[in-house]
Amino acid sequence: MVQIGNFFFKYRNFLFIFLYLALFIPSTPVFSEATFGPHYYRYPLIIGLAITILGQLIRGATIALAYIVRGGKDKKVYANTLVTNGIFAHCRNPLYVGNILMLVGAGILVNSLLYMLVFIPLFLFIYQAIVLAEEHFLRNKFGTQFDAYTKRVHRWLINPVGLRKTVSGMHFSWKRWLKREYNTQVIWLLFIVVILVFKYSNNWAWDETTRNTWFIVAVLVLACYYYTIRYLKKSGKWEEV
């Protein structure tokens, strides 16, 4: 599993593009009109959006409170220090938990049984392998310090005990959140927009002109957001907190 994890660690960014594109593979729906009535689409819409937004919020809180270098080094697992504060004091892999929720929510939002039964389990297997590879590295580098950390903090489950105290006792750097996360945010939001506009437009009785107008407006807003944050980051106008 460690070798498998090291392999996928190199290509994990491409993995997300593949998984987002897989959302649009035709599939039997999870929620259907025959089972849930004429307003069945409300279930995947509300549940899917709630879960995927929760995933992004978890990522945001993690990065804003105690940022961890996610890129590795030379496409290999790497860490200078063992980060155990912030959300990492309540879960060893909160960023990955956020990613999982973002994709599970997107799968529910697109109402794809195929995605939920095939691609999500595949994604979970790959992430488990990546985490085991990272833990192998961290255990070799930090030894008993990492072992002690694993004994008090769960690999996947976020322990809510003391979470409020953790958040209130640390500085929340929303600038760091936006600077470090805007690429992920824009890609995620773009796919959410595509799903909402092109999958749900019939449920909202939009004609083609209305649908296309909303899509163009959403893309322009995302483009403005992307290039604004990129400019602020590259120009040095936002100092790292």
C-alpha cells in the first residue's frame, strides 16, 4: 500500500481532474422521480451542496488556522515539521477529509449512482494508500513524536471535543486561505456551476438563453475572483500571516 500511495502521491492533482470529469458519465440516478416524487431533484441539490460546501469549509479552516505544505518535494512525500495544532489537533488528515466531502457532495449533487458506487470507493482506496505512504515517511522522520500524535488523534474522524477552543485560540488567516486555496476553489466552483446550470436548468424551467446567460455570468465572476486573488498574491500586496 505504501508503494501504491507513493505512486498516486505524484499524480494526485491530476486525479481530481479525472474525478471531476467522471461526474458527467451517464448513470442511473440515486434519487429518482419514481421514488421521491416530482420534486426529487431537491434532495441531491440540497444534500449535495451541503456536503461539498462543508468539505471546502473544512479545508479553509485547516489552512487558515495552521497551514501545512501539501505539495511534497520533487513529487515525493515530504515534511519539514510535524504539524499538530489547529484542525490537525482534531484530525490527522483534515485536508483530505475536506477533499472527500467535496467529491462525495459533488457526486450526490450530480445524482450519479455510478459515481457513488464506483468512483468514490476508488478515490477512498487511493487516498488511504496515499495517507499510509505519508505516515510511513512521518514515522521514519519523527519517530516517537509521530507515534504519540497518532495515539491521540484519529486518522480520518474529526474529534469535535475542544474544537471551539482551538478555533477561538488561534488567528484565522482568511488571506492565507484565499491565497493557498483559490486554484482549488475555482476548479471546484466551476464544476459545481456546470452541474447546477446544465443539469438543473430543466427543473427550474430555464430556457436556453437564460441558462447560457447564467453560465457566462458565473464564469466571468469566477475569472474575476481568480485573477484578483492571483494578482494580490503575485504582487506581494498580501503578506503571509
